[in-house]
Amino acid sequence: MEIMRTRIGIAGCGHLGKIHTKMHTMLSDISELIGVYDINSEAVKTASELYNCKGFDNLDEMISQVDGVVVAVATQAHYEVAKKCLIAGKHVFIEKPITATVEQGRELVEMAKEKGLIIQVGQIERYNPAFSQLKNFEIEPKFIEAHRLATFNPRGADVSVVLDLMIHDIDLILSLIKSDIERIDAAGVAVITDTADIANVRIKFKNGAVANLTASRMSLKKMRKFRIFQKEKYLSLDLDTGIADIFYLADKDAEIKDGMAVGNLDYVNKKIVYSKKEKVEVNALLEENRDFVESISKGKPVKVTGKDGLKALEVADKILSEIANQFKENN
């Protein structure tokens, strides 16, 4: 008996679209790749030949033949493409950011809710092996420091570094700190584009937690560091290597099963324990696409919902407003 596979279409045949297409060829046991669509007919031809699937020059035609669509078009087109899919009753996976504007994101989230459809947002760092280690610990951050530095890549230069890079860390922080935001302070500099190419942001939450984020696409070397400070625990995540270094306090006489004691605090009868979590090999893009398919076929909850993607965009929008005001004051 043949197992029914979830029918998937890919909208967008650019860099990310091609990778998503490849992922669904690797998920052939649960996903049936129906085909690919792009406004660029040559890109459609290339991708369809490369992955041996049908190429569509009409988006509506592809939508009519699938259960779900991966939206990997340019950010400015996310809303238009995803809305067409939702109107047609199809589930959508949307690359980050969910849409170009908050208003567009709200409309899509509300539409999906009304129709009982899934929106999954491609915040891929949720699948990072270093970040995944946090599930083994009780996390109650008091201070988070995030650095995301990259060399310049024209491919992401159509939007600010806040939407290009920082939004990853915004999403991670919002997933960890369960509190409303009290205040956002932001500064940014446009170096070679018309929008901020480097930005620093301080977010204060109503529960007292603070997050400090720096993102740059003007750096000589890559860095993706995410550090969490909380009561009796410090976690340093290298999102580039997938390695997590964790320090925590334990009772002086406690048995250490995972790590080693590296110091004593005799005045509180505690010892400092260090545990290093080596990278667990995982194809993050494959796993988030697997989640999308299984959310459709099995009702499995997705890690990053449309609502999550909207929250991250709302914060990013406030940051961009702060930076825009700064630009006005300096000109």
C-alpha cells in the first residue's frame, strides 16, 4: 500500500528556493515535490531540470495542485504569494521575515487562523544544535548578549541588517524571555547601502530581563555568538560551530554526571561545573521542512508559528523606527 505523501510546491527559484527544493527531494518518503514557480522563466527551467520536477510559469496553477507551499521569493513578495496560497486553502512555509510590513504579517496570521491553516516561518536558528541544547536546562534569562557579524553579501542588501541578520536573534530572544517589552533603544549606521548595515539594540523587558544585540554585515570575519546569563548559570552558544559551553553552580557534594567541577565557592557551599556540548550533526533546513510537512500530514506543532514570526517582525519594526529617527536627527 502506497503511503500518501504531502504535495509541496516551491515559490521562488533563487538561492534559498533551490535549497528548499533540494530538501524536499530528500524528504521524498513523506513529501511529493509537485514543482517550482518563479517570475523568472529561466530560473524555473534551471531548477525544474536540476531537481527533476515540473516548472510552473503560473503561480495559481501550482497552488491548485499542492497541499502546501514554501514561499522563498523576495521579501517584498512574501505577502502577495502567501495570501494567494491561504485564500486557496493551502498551508504555507514563509522564509523570514514573514512579510515586508507588520500590517501584512497581521493580515496573513489572522487569515490563517480563520481558515485553520498553518503558517510556519523560516527562523532556522531555532534548529541550531547549540540552541537545541537549551531544552536540557531550565532557562530564565536575566541578560542576553547576541553578536551576529557577517561579511557583506549583496543578496541580503535589499533590506536593513535588522531584517537580514538581527531578526534571527530577535526571534531566539523572544522565544526565551516570556515578558512584554518595556523599552527599545537602537542605533545604526548605513555604510554602503541606504539602510543600516550595522546596528546595536538594547531591549528591556517588563520582567527586568535585558537583551543586547549587535548585527553587522560589514565585518571581516563571521561571528554568531549568543550568551545567556541567569541565576547560577551562564550559557555561551556558538551558533556558527554548534557548540555550547555551559557553566552552572551545583551543591558542593552533588554528583556530577555531565561535566566537571572547575572551582569551589566555599562561602555558599557550591561548586562551579563546566559542561561542553559538542555539535550534534543536523541539517537544520531539512528538519524545518520536515516539520512543515509533518505539521500538514500529522498535525505536528511547528517550532516557529506565523504568530512567532509576526512578533519578531513587530520588534524589528520598532528597532527600524528608532534607527530612522536617529538618521533624521543626524541629517
